[in-house]
Amino acid sequence: MKKFLFLLGIVAFLFLIPSAYAAGSYTESKVEDISRDGSMWKLKLAYTGDATDGSVPDAAISQANMLYLRGKFLYLVSAWPTAGGTAPDAADVSVKNANGTDLLGGKGVNLIPASGEAATHPYSTTMSRYYCPPVSSDLTVSVANQGTVEADFTIELIFVNKL
């Protein structure tokens, strides 16, 4: 019986390995000061879609980067196909706080273009206007409806120190 369970465990492990390698991925840059006076910061996420369906995992911004971003304001989110890579489908982006609120207020629909670059400012659905929300909790970037296998694209978030 022990041998049977051992062999069953090995078989299960072998079936899990291909799915682990097929998952889409992202690489998070270190937050970078892009102004002379320390008033504007950027964070880049470089994605590669899954080898089977093009999907990518949610990107929970690292705690090291969140240390820099807390107290700042989300100003702009932009996206583009990564140069030299496979172009993505037009896809949707959301930037969520710890409460799960989309700080783009739905304006991230089709933010990832198949070519060129697209950008949007955060939008408040309750105020019905664009705004710059303060970063007071962890952020997660999500991508939906991207179906091109092994697509390569970049999402950039710009933050400002004060309004």
C-alpha cells in the first residue's frame, strides 16, 4: 500500500510540473524616481502570457516597492506591447487596493493595446471624475481578456508625491 501511495504521489507531481511551467509571468521593476525633485515615481511590470491561453497572474506589488509608494498618489497607468515580443490582444487592466476597489474605475478596459501605447488616469465611479487616489494600502495589478499565447507587454504606473 505504501508503494502504491508513493507511486500515486509521483504521478500527481509529474502532472503538476507542466502546468507550473505553462503559467504566464511578470517581472516587477524597482520603483524609480523620474523627476529631478523627487516628485514623480514609476513602476514597470513586464508580462509574458501563458503558453496555453495567454493569461497572466495578478501582480501583487512587492512590499519593498510599497514602502516607497505609500503616501504617494497614483497619477497615470499606461501599457504597450513589449518591443521585440509577441503582440498581445487588446486587454483590460485594473489596479486594486486592499479593499478590492479598482482605482481605474473601469477606465482600464482595452488599456493594453495590440499596437502602440494607451494610458489612463485613475477614475472615481462614485465622484464620476478623474482623480489621483492616495496609496494607503497594498496594490494589485490585474489583467483580463488577454488571450494571445506568450504575448509580451508592459504596464507602467506613475505616482506623484503631492497634488
